[in-house]
Amino acid sequence: MPAHALYMKAIHGGKNKNDIRMIRQYDEIIQELETEFLRVTRKIASRDYTLLQSIPGVGRSLGLTILYEIDTIERFPTVKDFSSFCRLVKGSVASTGKIKGSRGGKPGNPYLRWAFGEAAVIARRNHYLLHPYAQRLEAAHGKFKANAILANKVARAVCFMLKEKTLFNPEKLIALPSKNKMMA
């Protein structure tokens, strides 16, 4: 619920020790919940969670987000279906080979879109192979489009990894064909 500006000004200086105690209590509760969530994850989906954490840029939070938002990778017959579900490619309406426009609305999972976007940003910053590759993409397409292409490639790599039960391989990610290469 948004706060009214005048009321915010009136209570701005009203912080006290009880507020700090409440924040610490909430932090402890959140930490306990995260620990329990990780324990359950390691019990029911340990292998897939470990595979996801082999991706540069995917830590505990992004790994859990991706794992539970995907549910099961077997429900996606193709990598294209998975990328579409992750909102990483634009939808289109086509019939008999003719494109009739773009799909209305935003079908798919916004949390996966966010998670793969974050993973791409972190991976391009920290990985010795992905950083120069991302710089080449940025020079060719601009900063935001380059990040979207890299996020899509990370998602495609995740789909292959979870289906084949293999660790992340950056050389394969760089070799994955992008949509722009396929259209050229």
C-alpha cells in the first residue's frame, strides 16, 4: 500500500530500537525458512539443483527460482517451447508459413525471464569465456539486445543440461546458434 508523502515526512524521524529488533527477528525467520527450503530441495531435486549451480551467475536464489519455476523439464517437448515459456523469444501468430502478426499479451513465466536475465548479467561479468562473447554481442546488437540473446542462450543451455543431466559447458553455449544466425 503506497504511503502518503505528508505522513511519511511526519514519521521519518520516528525510528526506534523496536524497529531494529523486529528487522533482526524477520531476518532470523527468513534465514530459517531458506535453510529449510534448501534442505527440502537437496532431498527431492539435488541433482538438478547441483547442475543449475554449475552455471556461472546462478547461485542459491537463482538456482531455486529456476528449478521450481520450471517444475519439470520433460513438459517441454522442444528447446523452442522452453524459451517461449521463459519469455525469452517473441511470440508470433503464423499459419501455413505466413506470419500474421505478433501474439498479444505476455504468455509464459516472468520469473524465469527475470532469473535468466540476472544470470546472463552476472555470467557476462564474471566468466572468462562469456565476457568476451558478450562484448562481441554488445558491439553487434547493443547492450540490452545482447543481454537478451545471452539470457536466451543460458536458458537453452539449462534445457539441454536438465534433459541430458550434464554440467554447464560454456563452449557449447557460445556454439549454440542464435535466432539472428538462423535467420541470416
